[in-house]
Amino acid sequence: MRSYSVGSAKPNDIHHVLLSEEQISAKLDEMAAAIDADYEGKELLLIGVLKGAVMVMADLSRKLKHTRTSMDWMAVSSYGSGTKSSGVVRILKDLDADLTGRHVLIVEDIIDSGLTLSWLISNLKSRGVESLEVAAMLRKPEAAKVEVDVKYIGFDIPNEFVVGYGLDYAEQYRTLPYVGTLAPHVYEN
Ligand code: IMP
Ligand code: MG
């Protein structure tokens, strides 16, 4: 495994590594195989949710071998206090693509309360998709406030704040190649 010092992360900022780069890559192989099996011969539109999903999107999409894909991005902001999602969502950047008649796969970094994703699913479904499914790298089952139907899931993790592999704390740590928990001193600053 690579050292903890990546980009702006100081060596002691990460409390422990929850998922290594190797574990993530192996899981993405499995997810890609399942997606390939389901969409073989079809044209699939991958929709990434900025910014956290960039790493999952980049790695998962490149592991798809039998599915023709195109890619689009959305940026949304959840109204709420601090880090708690309210489920009221504002679109910061909408899709370029028309979803009418398309097979769509939402690609997400993490499902926490599920409120943002649940809003996104109903929003995209109303645009005339042929099919809509979700692939998410991480899910915190204990944090769920709404049930979201996720077809392709990477890992269920404990209800702790995690960073790395696209996930940030105050816009930092996204470029860590692994997923880890933050050391308490980072919050206390
Ligand atoms: P939800 O609406 O509560 O499911 O919020 C999901 C979004 O909150 C994710 O797409 C992340 O951007 C962010 N988020 C939730 N949990 C974490 C975490 O542990 N670390 C970093 N970001 C998180
Ligand atoms: Mg996200």
C-alpha cells in the first residue's frame, strides 16, 4: 500500500484505512462484470454525480468491456445544515444529454441518508428513461433515512465519516487512492 502522504493529506490525518486501493479495484472488477452481463449489446449512459463520483466513474467505466457507454455529469447541492442532507436538492449543473428512451446508470460514491439519491432517481425517471439503475461504491446502512434501490453496490460500511477515493472533507483528501476514516484532530481544528 502507498504511504498516507498523498497530495495535501498529512501522514497522521487518516485514522485507519477502511478499504485499500486493491480491495476497491477488485470490487470494481466484480461490479463491472455484473453491469456488463446485464447491459451487453445495449448502449448505456453513465451519469456521475459531481464531485465525489469522479474516481468511481473513471475506474468503473474503464472496466466495462462489453457495454457501449457514454458519460454525463450532474452537480447537485443538498440544502441542509452542515454535513447533514435535507433531501431538498438544487441542481448546480444539469445533464447535457436527453434521457428519452435511454438506459441510464447513476454512478455514485456513497449513499449516506439516501435522500440526495432518492431525489435524483425520481428526477431522472421523470425524463422518459427506458431504464434507470444505480451503482454506488459505498453505502452506510445505519445512516439510511430512505430506502433506495441500488442494483450494484460496492461495500457496506459503518456509519463513520470517510474520505478518499473521491470523497472529501472540506474539499481535501479526494485524491487518496484508498478510503479511510479521518483522525479526530482534523475535525477539532
Ligand atoms: P445523502 O443524501 O445523505 O445520501 O448524501 C450523500 C452525499 O453526502 C454523498 O454523495 C457525499 O457527497 C456526502 N457524504 C456522505 N457521507 C460522506 C462521508 O462519509 N464522507 C464524505 N462525504 C460524504
Ligand atoms: Mg455523491
